[in-house]
Amino acid sequence: MNTQAKPIASRSVDKLRVKIYADRRELGRAAGQDVGARLQKLLTQQPQVRMIFAAAPSQNEFLQALSRYEGLDWSRVVAFHMDEYIGLAEDAPQRFARYLSDHLFHLVRPGQVHLINSSNDITAECKRYATLLRAAPIDIVCLGIGENGHIAFNDPPVADFNDPLEVKPVALDITARQQQVNDGCFARLEDVPTHAITLTIPTLLSGKALFCMVPGPTKRAAIRQTLCGPISSACPATALRRHVNCMLYLDAASAELIETNSP
């Protein structure tokens, strides 16, 4: 049954809507319900729905809830992901394509899944993936925010709100690499790749509806900067405050440093 989770607080910052939940399980359940409902509605209006997904432990509960949402025709979904490491073996468990396959794609079987293959020539792969993304509008983007405020792998040193590219290779900020160790994805910083392919900020913001899931105490500072700081590439996630249809989902831990209003 697709029952509705209830926020403990909510607010708006510029155009960005924010909902806060008691814990990450409730956050994930609420986001899964909202994305599932949006997808279900779109499937009654158009032949296909094009979606972009983030790959990170912060998405675990959301993806689990979405995979269990009843009544969705996933055969009419075209799925993309938003970043991938460069330099990992194709069968490495840390690959983001592997994460999304394990946590969603193998469970719901979208009709089309387009994975970034960073084992290819990097320039050619960026062009190939950009062409796929440009083929039709993106309906739904499901994303997170990194400890340094990144969205996808648009870390502050490489983030560009007016990026002319849809997809590009980037050097990873050390904070983003350390986060992968903090999340338990790699044992040591030296094991984390130094480069990746990422969708750019304009590509992410081109989605008609954005759903951003950010649980946990390690994200408190990034969330405070996202909601209370100036809109700037110094905190790339502040760009979400300009999107006309973006919902940010927090839990009590990630929202601890911001003031809230009851819903």
C-alpha cells in the first residue's frame, strides 16, 4: 500500500520547498511515495518517462521505497544516472552503475537503462551520453547533496551554473573523495578515484521535477549553506533554490542547524 509519510516540519527558501522527517527511514518513505506518485501521474499522460538517478548510500531508503511503490509500469521508463568514476574496474562494486542496478534497476526493470561507461574514451563517452540526454526532455531527477554541497560530481572547484556542456569529466575535490570513505564505500582515501564523469548543473536543473534526498548528520553544514548561504557555485546545491519545482527532503539529523516551521 502506498501510504503517505508525514513531515515533522516544512519551509520554503526562495523557490525550493523543504520537508523534514523524523528519521531517514521516514524521509526515504516520503520521497519514494512522492516520486512514485509523480511517475504514476506522468505515465497516464505520456508514453515514456525519462528519469535521472543519483547513486549514494543517502539514497538507500528512498530507492527501496520507490522500488516497492505499487502500480508503476516501469517498462515505459527511460533511466539515466548522473555520474561515474573514471579508473575503476568495470566490475568494481563501488561503480555507481552497479549501485543503481543493485538498488533499483534489477528490481523494477526499466524499459531502457542508459549507463555511463567510463571505460570508454572519456571525450567520446561524454558526447555519447549527452546525445542520449538531449533526445527528449528529462521529466524527473532524483538527487542528493554532498558534504561539500556538490550535486552529482559538480564540486565547488568545477561547478558552473552556466556550463555549456551537458556531461563532462572532472577532477574530484578531496572533500568529495573523503566522503566516499566516510560513507564506507572505500577503505582509504588513496583508494578513491581522483576523476569522474558527471552531468553538469544545467543538465540536472533541466529536469521538470527535482526530488533531493539528504539524510544524516554529516550533511548538516552543507544543508545550512544550501538554505542559508548565498546562491553561488561555492555551494553548488544552492542552485536548487532557483528551480521552479524542486523538493528537498531532510531528516532531523541533517536539518539540525536550520530553523524550521511546522507544516
